[in-house]
Amino acid sequence: MSRIIIFTGKGGVGKTSTAAAHAVKAAEKGMKTLIVSTDMAHNLSDIFMKDIKEEPVEVIDNLDALEIDSNYEMNRYYGSISKAIKSMMPIKNEQDQETMEDIVVFPGVEELFSLLKIQELYDKSIYDLIIVDCAPTGETLSLLKFPELFSWYMEKLFPIGKVAMKVLRPVSKAAFKIELPDAEAMNDIEKLYVKLEQLQKLLKDRRVCSIRLVAIPEKMVVEESKRSYMYLNLYNFNVDGVYINRIISDDVDNNFFDHWKEIQKKYIEELTSAFTQLPIYKIKWYETDINGIDGLERIIKDSLSNEKIFNVLKNTNSEVFEKTEKGYKLEVHVPFTNRKDFDLYETGTDIVIKLGNFKRNIPIPNVMRKYLVTSAKLNDGILNIYFE
Ligand SMILES: Nc1ncnc2c1ncn2[C@@H]1O[C@H](COP(=O)(O)OP(=O)(O)O)[C@@H](O)[C@H]1O
Ligand SMILES: [Mg+2]
């Protein structure tokens, strides 16, 4: 089964360099590899010193590269759809205001098409490994949670497929205050909906997709890495590796760096203790920036010697339903959180967990619908929700 590994982290921490080093290593091992950048600030072209565009080009033996242009993707596939989605989004109504808000805060529907492109390439089964150099963390998270929000929203609005949509059209306009798209766009929306569902499955399939966090030993980055880890767990994605980049090596012998070494040491320790359950890779701060295959080879040699690096390195589900004596228990992994951060409620069909700006709807399996949530407890980063 081929794999997808997504690298994410704050801007400038070394995502592209780390992702590219993995890609080169995989290609050298003989894996047919693709590196994809979804970051609008593309720089694969710089690092591989080759003109890279919106369709894959070969950069070395076994390695193709691609810089996704989400607008290009959107136009290529779904002519009328972006207009339709946008016309559906910004309208609020009383009952479902919160749902709408969630969708409206999404920064740009366009980004979603980057992920769909990756899915399309995955489905073609050309590559053993697809490495994704993703946009900075905040955007990545919106990107990852969007398919879920969108599917959920579509289900509520168009519960029974196309026939119902047609019947619904005159009604929903009044009931939901939403401009329904014309028939052609509707067809596209349906196709998109199906694809989004598959995309969700693919990105959450722990045998296929891993997410790796790239960080540097610095206060703000450490904080953000912990936050992303928490949210990615909340949405049940598999994070299975952390990279600490730009570490000043011990042999740097210059007083100016003494204090910086101390600071780095502190944050390396903090990252190490925060992510004890994950493999951690350390990358040193080189004296020049990382350019060309030579630069990447240094990272490979110094930090990525582990031959299992492309495997799934951690595989615990962050969302588990369990039978208990009186009913059921739902366990959701939400590391680094406090009890007061949460808001938790039931909608009849879903459990809703609100955490900061994020809202996760976990559908309740049919067998559990007759039970009620009686209590919830947070223990060591695991939220236990009891149904009795
Ligand atoms: N370990 C390192 N040593 C030296 N320069 C680095 C290192 N990691 C990254 N760089 C340089 O820092 C800049 C940002 O790295 P990049 O991989 O593009 O980060 P991101 O993709 O997260 O924005 C680039 O110029 C890169 O060459
Ligand atoms: Mg980059």
C-alpha cells in the first residue's frame, strides 16, 4: 500500500528542507516518490534548482516534484463549483448559525483542491510514496478539518442525495436562506461531496497517511507544535514524528552562541518530554542554507539514517468507542489540554467537542443513540465521554 507523509509546522522552520530530504532519501532507496508542495509560498523549484509547475516533473531518478496551484486545480475540475460554494457559504440563519460560522471562517475553499489533487494522484497508484510539503500549521489545520465540516454540512442540508436535492430546492431557499446552485453546479457539488468523503477516509487512514511536525527549539514554535498536535489528534489524524531543526551543534565554539545553546537545550528538552510517545529527529543548524541535492544529502546523512523512517511510526487510534458495563465510552485523545478548555454537547446524532476555535463533530454510532451522555472526564490528555 502506498503512503502519504505530510510535513507541517510554522513558516520558516524547515518544512520544505525536511520534506525534500525525505523525498530524496526515498528515491535513492528505489521508491517511486512524488514531492508535492501545497504551500502557496512554493520553493521546491529553488531547492531542486529546476522549474517545477502544476503537473509532476522528474527532478532525479525515481523522484517527481509538483507545486500545486489550487486555482488551477479548481478550474480544471469544477468549473461552476467554486461560485456555487461561495454563494452558499456566507449566509447565516438562526438555527444553524454556528455551523455556518465554522464554514465561513474557513480562509479559502481553493486550498481544498490541493488535497483533492493529492488524492487523485494517490488513486492513480503511480507512486510508492507521496511527500507533502504543507502550508504553515494554521492553514494546514483548516485544510484538514474542512472536509469534515463540509461533509457534515452537506449531510444536514442534502440528506438524501440528488433526488431530494431537487425537491428541496424551492423549500430550502426559504428555510435555510441559502442560494442553491443551479443543476450543473449541483452535479459538481455532488461529485465533490463524494470525493471529500473519500479524501477524509484517505487522510485518516493510519496505514496510508502520517503527519509529521517540524519545529525549531524556540518558545513560540514549541507552543504551536503542541497545539497542532492536540488539534490533529482531536480530528483523529495520525501524527507519527517530530523533527527539531536548526540545532546549534556543540562544536560551535563562539561565546555569542553559548546562551543560545542553553535556550535551545531547554526547548529541546521540552519537546522531548512533550512528545515522548513519538520518534524525534534532530537536525543541526548548518552553516549555509539548504540548497540542491547536496544540501539535502547532508540532512539525510546526519539525521535520517533510520531505514524505517517511511513506515507508520505510531499507530494508536485517537478516537475509540468501547463497551462498558452501563453503556459505552468514547475516548478522544486531546493532549496538552485542560478541562476548562472544553465545551462538550450532544446534538442527537453527534457529539460536539469545542476546543478554542475548533469544533469537532463525532457522529454517534447507531447502537449508542439510545444512550445519553452522563459524564466526561479528562485524564492525561484523554477525554473519556460516558454514555449510559
Ligand atoms: N538546518 C538548517 N540549516 C541551515 N539552514 C536551514 C536549515 N533548515 C532550513 N534552513 C534554511 O532556512 C530557510 C527556510 O527553510 P524551509 O525548509 O524553506 O522552511 P519552511 O518550508 O518551513 O518555510 C531556507 O533558506 C533553508 O535553506
Ligand atoms: Mg516551505
